[in-house]
Amino acid sequence: MSLTPEERTELLSYLTETVAESDRLEALIKGAEFRVSRCYFGKAYVYALSLMVMHKSFLQGMAAEGVAGPVTSKREGDLSIGYGTGGSSGNGDLGNSVYGQEYLELLEQYSPRPGVTGGVCCRGLDGGDAVQSCF
């Protein structure tokens, strides 16, 4: 499902000016939509999508500069910069940017909890927000 005009406006408000005005923005959004689930994040979907767009834009910028990973060490005399791979935490490349790290925190916050499974939608007894799990 594509973004509504309201969601697109919200998404653009989260992005840096450089990314929001990038001629690659549509491709970044499309790619991010493959990695971010509307069902999983619910009300936080657009924010989660914006984090993924920023993360992918950041990684593309690193790649364009020939950077292999995050900077792990620097030295000024005789200039030396060391790059890491982001580790093997099982989170792919998400640890390589602050945006990916924030996405991981949001992912943890919205992870299914015991008792909320099976893809059912449950309303709180007080009529509160629906809680839904897609697993």
C-alpha cells in the first residue's frame, strides 16, 4: 500500500533537507517500504519508514565515498582512518548508522509480546487502541 498524501507529508517532515530534496527520494522510499511493515509498526509506521530512508541514504553516501563501514579509529598525524563492518549482531547493516540504530530500538519497542499472537486484533477493555500482531 502506497503512502497517503498525509503520510508523505509526515515522512518528509522527518527527513533531512538533503534527503527530502534528493532526486533518489522515490527509490529510497520504495526500497524502505520493502523493509518496513505497516502492520508491525502501526501508528509508528511513517516514522519507522523515515528512519529506513535516512539509513539507506546514509549508507549510499558512505558507499559513494568509498567507505566500507563506520569509522572505528582516526589519527591526524600522517592521516589514518579505520573502518569497521558494523559487527555480526544479526541486524545486517542497521548498526552502521544512527538511523539504523534508532530503527532497531523502535523495532524492539514494537516487538510482539507474549499473549499477543496469531494476527488477531484486540481492543482494550477500556476501548483503547487496538493491539495487533502479524506473527
